Amino acid sequence: MNFIIMVLGNIISTFFQSGIWVVGFFFLLVKTFENKELKKASGILVGISLVILFFYSVLVNL
């Protein structure tokens, strides 16, 4: 049980530590260049990046 809790904690920790940089980058990009198409594209890219990052976090911590 302790092993499962540690693995889940590491997955969540890795995901959020790296995910904050992805979200922060695209947030600043949209705030710097106010553009409707850029906002839509960055929303899609943030979603794709976070999904890939989640799978990476799971694979690294297993």
C-alpha cells in the first residue's frame, strides 16, 4: 500500500512540476500577443502537451 501511495505521489508531483511550465509559457504567450487564433491554437497545444506529459510522468515513475 505504501508503494502505491509513493508511486502516485511521484506521478502527481512530476506532472505538476513540469505542467506548470507548459501552462505558464502558453499563458504568457497569449497575454503577450492578443490574437483569437493564437488563443485557440494554444488551448489545443496545452491540452495535447499535458496529456503527453501525464503519460511521460506515469512511465518515468513506474
